[in-house]
Amino acid sequence: ILLIMVGKVKHIVFLVIPDATLLDITGPYEVFSQLLDYCTVNSKETGFIYRLHSVTIDKRKNVRTASGIIIRCEENIRSINYPIDTLIVPGIPNSQVGKYMLPRSVLRWIAIQSETVRRLCSVCTGSFFLAEAGILDNKKATTHWAKCIDLNKGYPHVRVENDPIFIKDNNIYTSAGISSGMDLALALVEEDLGKPLALKVARQMVLFLKRPGSQSQYSSVLAYQRTDYQPI
């Protein structure tokens, strides 16, 4: 997808891995797509062009996600011939954490990218892939609230924080539970284009630009949420 702006190109790559949590990919992708739509409709111009890419880890084009929905990707990590500005790595369902790991060659590729990309981001349990690749050593990071303890135990060199919706440590960004990938994507838009435009996208998607509270508070509140609706 091309965001019709002017100037320098920023390539945003969404890594599509088999059995990924669907919203980890499509949530952040939709934030940038909504930005595209808003800028097109309102003839908004900025100093650069976004190009969004869906990229798989091998030669297959169609990748089945954990929910069963298949994503058709445009290319694989070996065929990329452009500089990656932002790389976004999704997670897998909590039940698969500890059982599922990316091939070492893919982890090495991600580690190499961490040294050259402007931003490397993980969504939810995608932080485990970054940790396994050694990228999070001595860095602050977060993950899904239910897996923070596992991340801390499995990777003691990672400075795991339970509460943030997302964390930035230099050029490495990690986010919490599944929908927090959209919070992170809005933050990336805000970094690049400023708060007013990010707020426009958030309003379009009926999202908070910055959610109040922490992920631990949300996990507790969600467990006890009740609607005001009472059936007759």
C-alpha cells in the first residue's frame, strides 16, 4: 500500500509468521491504512512516503494465522531489496509460547535488522522472538501481561516491565497484549507526523490515542467488566 505523500520513502515491513495472532499484524497495519485513507481524502501532504509491506519468513506466499485466516504476502525476507525503516514482529497465542520458536536463520535475520532499521517493534508475545534473538538483552521490554513472568524467567537479561502498554528502549519497541499493537502503531504515527494527525487516525478508528492506566489495570478491569444493558 502506498501512502500518497511527497518526499522520502519509509518502508514499514510487517513480518507474517505462520500461526501468528492475526490482530498482531492487522491491527497495526490498519492504523497505517487508516492514515493512508485520511491523508488521501483530505489531500494531506507530509515530507515522506509510507510504503507498507507484508513479508513472510520463507518462500510461501500464503500464510495461515492462528485463527485460521490466511494472509497473502507480497514477498519474503530474502527478496527484500529496499531499506527497512520500521520492522514489526507479531506474536503467537499465549498457549504456544515456549513451544513455538522461529528458525534460527530468521532470528539471526531479525537481529541483523535491529542494527540497521530505524525502529524494530514487537507486538504482544513477539517480544519472545526478540529476546531469543538476543535483541532485548539489558533492555527494558514488555509483553502480554499474562506472560511477563515467563519472559522474565526465560530471559533474565531482559528488564521486563509489567505495566506499560508499550516500551521504547532506543530503537526497540515492545508492546503488551494483542490490541496494544494498535496503541504502538499510533505512537509511531505520532513520532513521525505529530499528535494532531495521530489523533485524527485514533478518532477515525474509535481508539484512545493514549490509553489511560496500565496493562495490568486493564487485565484486572476486563475480567470484571459488566455492561449497563439489562435484558428484559
